[in-house]
Amino acid sequence: MVANLPEKPGIYQYLNTEGTIIYVGKAKNLKKRVYSYFSKEHEPGKTRVLVSKIADIRYIVVNTEEDALLLENNLIKKYKPRYNVLLKDDKTYPSICVQNEYFPRVFKTRKVIRNGSSYYGPYSHIPSMYAVLDLIKHLYPLRTCNLNLSPENIRAGKFNVCLEYHIKNCAGPCIGLQSQEDYLKNIDEIKEILKGNTQDISRMLLERMQTLASEMKFEEAQKVKEKYLLIESYRSKSEVVSSVLHNIDVFSIEEDESNSAFINYLHITNGAINQAFTFEYKKKLNESKEELLTLGIIEMRERYKSQSREIIVPFELDLELNNIVFTVPQRGDKKKLLDLSVLNVKQYKADRLKQAEKLNPEQRSMRLM
């Protein structure tokens, strides 16, 4: 069987006597990779047990190593094979939803419903999410009601304005005081802020303010100036490094003694953290840091639909992705980003350790002894 395998990139599946998939792996060269499992005596442990349980082998040939990585990731999630690393996703972090409706609402949620709405996040750092929601609330008058604001209902005069209108948090679209076109202009700007493109919005507000001032519309210019100062204040707090650094992914990894690995992912837009997430892998076959980080990079980039062309990592990886540069920074702003990612992953690891000790105090005593 192994002798017939092609010398091409792809994924392989090991099945037991019951026909259950017990392991999924990827390979640059299928024949060499699978042959390595059967051509040597493995140390006593889980790899030896895995090999002893293999009754059948299936494989899928693909064009590139990148395709193999994506397929491996999807199959592991689909079949959850016993001897593959297990991604622990026990926390549902909130996201910000821009609801798909005639006058869209913007709110935090832990449920992602595929109904054409746009979702931003999830936010593992909750204060960051509230900071951006607060900024949006102060910049744009948005409705917070659950009313069905269809054109027909508005024309029929079914609604009355509420307190939010009177305290100037809403512009009254429910009774036709704000057009859908004007409302959706605000929504487009909000989406740019949620993507992290605050620099573009800030520049646009500055130009609008200067135009109004030149036209002697000083009262309107003052209102735009207040918005400009709000967004500049937010930018100065959220920007972690130079705004020249745009559309970059950052990854770091930490391990503990109990066969767990923690990976932190940061996405940087215009020098600010737009997404941050730390997750845990449970090791099954003593996987190396390189293997685990590779899995984590593929998983997070797919999950967050990242289009970044540069990935900052803590060490060299034997990994080639199409049109993507891997950087291991030694100094400068990119090194600051990597250090920030490491700080996050170490904090997450410490938090998990504290949680475990609360649940099992004897474990701490044993480790100290």
C-alpha cells in the first residue's frame, strides 16, 4: 500500500479496523511521509500505539503544500481524529454585529447568524470592544430599538420617536427624519472603523471640516471637528506602533508541562490591534512547536479571513504560503508587536494555570513537591 503512494503533496488518513479515521496528516511528499511511520521502531508512547492501530490508509493528492495545510485543518475539525491535536475553544468571545436590515443596528453579540449581517471580532479583550462601541455611539446617531423600520411601516406612520431621539443619540429614521441614504453613509464609515481603518475616517473628517470652514459654515465645521477630535483621541490610545505597519498577522506560542500549547494571534491594521485571540491546543503525539504554530496560523487565518501578506513569527518555520512573507524580527516596531503577542500568550497561560489550581488545589501541591 505505502509503495503505491504518489510522491506529491497531499493529506493522508489512517483508519482503524472499524473504519474510523484515527489520524489526519499533511505531507509535501506523501510516500516519504507515510513511509516514515512504518520504516522505523518508534519509542514507547502514543505514536507507537497509533501505528499499531492503523488498518487502512486513504490519501488525497493536492497541488501545493498550502492546499494540503488547509485540507488537513478542515478534516481535523470535521472528524476530530483521536490522535490529532485538539483545539480547545471553550470560550465564546463577543463580536460586533452590523445587522442586515433597512436601517442597520450595531451591537455586541456572542451568536453569529448567517443572514447577511457583518461581524467584526471576536474580541478577546472586552474593554477594546466597548471602547470602539463607545466611539461609534459618540460619532454617529444610530437606532437601538428593535422596531421593523421598513419603508412601508415608516410611510404608514406606525412609530413615534423615543427618548434616544430627544437626547440626540438617534436622528429619528422611524418617522422619516433621517433618510436611509444618510444612515447607510454612517454605517459605511462605521464598518471602516471596525476594520481598523480609523486613519482614513480621520482624514476624511479633517477634509470635511476644512471645506465647511472655507464655506463659512462654522457651526457645522465645529460639529465635524468634535468628531475628528474623538477619533484622533481613540487612535492615539489604540495605536500600539507606527501606523505605517498595516495588514500584518502576528503569532507567538508557549507550552506547559501538561501537554498543552497556547498560541496568540494579533491582526494589525494601521499600527493598531484590530483582532486579538489566544487559544489552546492539547497535544496528542508530542507535536513540535513548529507543527503546532503551523496549525495555528492556518486555523486563525481561515477563521478571521485574513488577507495579510506578512506574518510575524517568533522562529523560522518550514512553511511556504503563496505570496506571503514570514518575518522573525530582531528589533524595531515589528519586534515590539512580537513582544506584545508573547506578553499576551504568557498571560493567558498563567490565567489557565490559576484556573486549574482553583479547580484542583492538590495539583499545585504535587507540582511544588
